[in-house]
Amino acid sequence: MTPTENDTKADRFEDQLERLEEIVANLEDETVGLEEALELFENGMELAKSCRARLEEVEKRVQQLLEAGEGDEPETAPLDDDDGDPDSAESPR
């Protein structure tokens, strides 16, 4: 499977993390050529950046909920979804 095929299906955080783990495993393989390793590394850096941004977004939401206090009704908002599909975000519980 090519990196672009994986990038289009890796919209969920969990999928991105799984792909990042695959990239790391491939980079550890000594039979991977230099050009392929460079491409894998670049893809891995982009995925890591995306995962980090997603985690920071979730951390901010958790912090907002904690700051709301026990007596107040917490305000929730859906996570921004990169593909713009509001149905793909989980509803607040």
C-alpha cells in the first residue's frame, strides 16, 4: 500500500498512530533503501505532527471541562474533524 493510500484512510487518530508505528517498524528494517527510508521518515514526521495537534486539542477540551466545576453544567463542543464530516465525530456523553 502506498503512503498516499494510507494517508487518505488514516483520518482517525488511532489509524494515524497505527500507520506511524508501521513506519517506525519499516525504518528499523535494514533492508529499506535510502530513498524509501527518507520518504517514510517524511511521512512519519507529518503523522507525528498531526497526532500531536490532535492530542493538544483534546487536552484543551478536557481542561475546559475540568475548569467548569462540579456545580456548573459543562459546555462541550465537537472536535474539529479534518474531513468536515460532522457525522464522523463522536457525540458528547
